[in-house]
Amino acid sequence: MAGKANELAGKAKQAAGDATDNNSLRAKGAAQEAKGGAQQAKGKLERDAFRRNRKGDSFFCANQIHHSGR
């Protein structure tokens, strides 16, 4: 959720920077949008790992190794 919010806020900052010809605001918006994208990617990896664990597959999580017992 935070990732999507950062992406949207970053896009808004970039648009404001474009409208006001403010390069600093554009750059801050681009950085915030990238941060949101990274947060979204991390969340997807965590969700996928959780789903794999529920199915019994092995994966790395929180610096521990979980095994399916195979």
C-alpha cells in the first residue's frame, strides 16, 4: 500500500515540476516514484514467498531457511 502511495505522490510531484518548470521537484518526484516501485516489488516478493511456503516449497525468509521436508 505504501509503495503505491509513493508512486502516485511521485507522479504528482513530477507533474507539478513539469507545470512549474522546477527541475528539483521533478527529480524528487522521480525518486519518490522509484522508491514506490521498489516497495511494490519487495511486497510482491514477500507475498510470493509466503504463498510458496504455504504450498510447502523451500524459500528464504527473514534470514532463515524453511524446508518443505522433501
